Amino acid sequence: MKVPFTWKVTGWFMVGWSAEFPIGQTRPLKYFGEDLVGYRDEAGEVHILTGHCKHLGAHLGHGGKVVGDCVECPFHGWRWGPDGRNKNIPGEDRVNRGLRLQVYPVNEQNGCVFMWHHPEGKPPQWEMPDILTMFPDLGSDPDAYYRPYPEFSSKTEREPVHPQVVLENGPDSLHFEYVHGATVTPQMLDYSAVDHTWNFLTGWPDARSDDPNKMALKIHAQMFGLGGSISAFEGSSKHRLIFATTPVDDECSDLFYSIWWPKNPGDDGDVPPPEVRARVEKQFLVTVWEDLDIWRYQKYVEKPPLSPKDAKPYLSLRQWAAQFYDVPPADAAAVSSAR
């Protein structure tokens, strides 16, 4: 997908689920065109660093070991700490203070792992919001929900989709009829751009009521930068979800989707029972990928002839999104450097 803005987006981005980072194991990652290593140290903290050892370039995520809070290179045993600094060189009583791996700040919460990305390596400019404490009036107790992973989570890799295109689904109400087969068209009840967040409230009219303002379902949502959107459902459904998009390189992204489903009354377990799992899979886990069938082949239109119903929120989102592009697109940067 060719877009007029960079894939090197600033913000918080999901890179996996907590269960994918067991204590003492390294995990190779690739995002924003960089080879990375993720690992959970012996104290339980997750770290993400540049993937290649500064000694002779071995990938720390393929065969590397976790020693204390360090990751050890599988090639010659050089160790690197969570601050990116060289901590040990086998056979020597010194370390190389001049070498350092880049560190990517991590936020782990509610079974999900996020990393901060800035194309120039700047530290986080805002905090990653908590998925369950957002919209507290709709319930925020983590024990009230079944675990999101693995039963209620899904991922698709290396899709030709830019994060902004995914989020532009938020203010697009008319596609529900044609993409998802909806019999009722949702309404944008409210929206606002506040600093790094774009917030919106969508309502699904109650088809059984003569009152056009009565909603059978409301969806409260917040986009936490371009990394994704967190939603809380009110009315006929009371679950929460996150839909996150993380660029792999300048052509494609990984997409992550997780649902927090309310536990049945009296159920204290984290694992959803079969009947709940079957319902969520059929009604909610599948529909989000229907949009992907459109995005895979979509051409980005910079000045679309929008319908009056969606124009204002759509343009608001696009204007808000511009703040997360701290570098020019790859092709524009190449043209500039060639001059």
C-alpha cells in the first residue's frame, strides 16, 4: 500500500502477548524495518533491544540466552543489559563502554506487550493507556474478564496495510452494511481529538424502537496514537477489545486483535468455557478480518469525495494523525538526499 506519509510512525505499538515472552527466553522481532530482540529477564521484566550483537553481528533473538537481566549472544557470549550497554565479554576483565544497543521502552499490561517507537530514538512522549481502566464506568476489574490470550486473540502478519488506514475505519459508518452485512447503520454520536488521542462514541440504533435516538449498543473508543484503538461496549454487549497495527517495514504491518469478555456469573476461572468461546469466535473474532479483505487491495485516496455524514469526523482524524509523522516518507527522504 502506497501512502503519502511515513511507515516510521511515532507512538506505542503492540508486539505480542505476554505469554509469548516466557522468562528466560529470547524472541526475534522485526518492526519498523529493524531486527529486534525481545526477552523476559529472570525478574520477569520484558525488554526490547536492537537485535544484532555489536561484536560480530549475530542475532540475539536466534539462540541467545537470558542471564539475569542480560541477553547473551549465541556466537561469542557477549552480554548486553536492559540499558543496551555491554555487561560482559568472556575471557576479559573489561567491557566495551563505547558500544550500546538501542533500547525500546516497553509497556506490558493486561496480557499485552507494547513498545515505544520514535524514528530518531526519542523517549516516550506520552504514557500508553491502560486497556481496562479506560472508561471506568463500564467496568475496570481485570478479574471480571476472561483472559484475552490465546482464546480471544488473533494476529495476521505482513499485511500491506498502514496503521492510519486501519484507524480510518473508526469514523466510517457506511461500510458496515457492505463489508459486515449489518442491517443497522451505526451513528457517530461524538468525537474529539485530544493531544495524542482521538476519541469517539458510536451508537447502534435499536431496531425494535420507534425512537431514533435509542441505542441498542454504544461503543466507546480511544485511539492511542496510530498504534491502535481500545474500545468498550455498552448495552447489548459489555466486552472490551484492542485492535492494533504495527509496521514491519515500509510496505506492511502486523495486526493484533484481542477481546476481554465478561465472565459468566459465579465463574472465577480465567479460561472461557467452550460455549462462550464459540460465541465470541463466531460473532466477534471473525468480523474484524472482513475489513482486511478490503485493505489488502485498497489504494489510498488523499482527497476522497466523502459523504456528508462522515466527512467531518473523517477529516478530523486525518488532521489529528499528521502529528505522528516525525520524518518524511521513505521515497520523499530518498529524493531529498539525492538533491
